[in-house]
Amino acid sequence: MSPKEWMTVPVLPCIELEDTLTFWELLGFTTTYKQLRPYQYGAVARNGYELHFVRVKGIGPANNYSGCLVMVSDAEKVHREFTRQFKKGYGKIPNAGTPRISRMKPGQTRFTLTDVSGNSIIFISYGEKDQEVYEKADDPHLTPLQKSMVIAIRFSDYKNDYTAAAKTLDVALKRDGNEAKTDIAEALLMRLDLARERKELKREKECKVGLMSLMLSVDELSLLKQKLNPHYWKILEGLL
């Protein structure tokens, strides 16, 4: 790694150093330093950046609020690689518990990885898109339903708060308003997807019924195919 005039290196707490280093090695990192006495301290590196860890007594996943941001050229690519490694090392892709990795839809700009000690590392794609998506809710020209959808995206994609995202969409879909059928369909697809994530079988069925009751025309379906995230279009295709 070439020397830099300024460089920030996060130092995160860990429960047990060996377990933490092993976890990050599974994801393609290399251990560059390990010290067990007089206290546990270690470091991993990848692609020119490092994460350092120090053992902290009394820390655990439930009371660890530490984390950092890692800027990458392609967060989707990194997410795909990490999920492959999770499946290889754990036999599954954990979206809950510890460790875990948040889900990521096509076109999404970030995801959160929570390690074995409860540290939350947020991987974000370089560029302006991440901020642009977040700021969409501030657009004064959005209809109430459109605004609710982008707020739900803030909750689900930026905060991993699927409960708040679901509640936001539920409230919006109950409102009476002159909303476009394509927007209603998009909101229902978002809610259906969250219902599957949260294993809400009843709500998932309700969303499916709502989508079918819209009786979308060929032109409306064509418009949806153009505007929808590919993930949601795939869900809709499966219902048609």
C-alpha cells in the first residue's frame, strides 16, 4: 500500500480476537497483525484499507453500537462475494442474529455487515447515487404515496428498519387519495416484499390480492417494467 498523507483506521471492539479475525478472513481479508498479550489486538486488511480490533471486556452483540463506513467501487459486487462466502462458511446467508448481512436489491448502493462481535460495517458505493436516493423524500413534487415509498426506502435500505418501512407503507396504502395505479402497484410490491422478509403470510396474501384487484392494463404494465426496480418487477411477473 502506497503511503498516504492522511489515513483513518477504525479501531473496533471485539469479544474474542481469534473469532473476529477468523470471521473477516472468511470474507477475503488478510490478518496483518495479531497480539494476544498484554491485551488482545489485531488487524485485517483488504484492497488498501484496514480494520483494527481490540478486545473489550463486557462487550457483546446486544450492547455493541460500534461500526464504520467502507467506501467501495461496487457495493453490489462486494455483497455478492460476501454472501457466497457466508454460504460457504456457514451453510446459509444469515439476515438476522450475529453475524449477519443485510439483503441488497439490484441498484441499491449500500449494505450492512454485522460481524461476530456486533460491529456494524456499512459498505457504500462511491458516487452521488447513494445521497440522491436518500434525498428523494425531500422532493416537494412527490405525491403522498410517492413520498411514503421513498421514506420506506430510507428505513429499509439505509437503516435496515424493516418494521418502520412496513408501517410507513401500510399507513400510506390505507389513505384515500388520487394516486396513480402504477404507484399503488409499486407500493404494494414493496410491502409484499417486506412481508416475505418478515414472514407475514397474511399481509403477503393481502398485497397479492390488492395487486390483482388493480387490473393493470398493458400500458400500465409496460410503464411499471420501465420504472420498477428489477427485483420488484420479478415479483410482479411471478403473479401475472
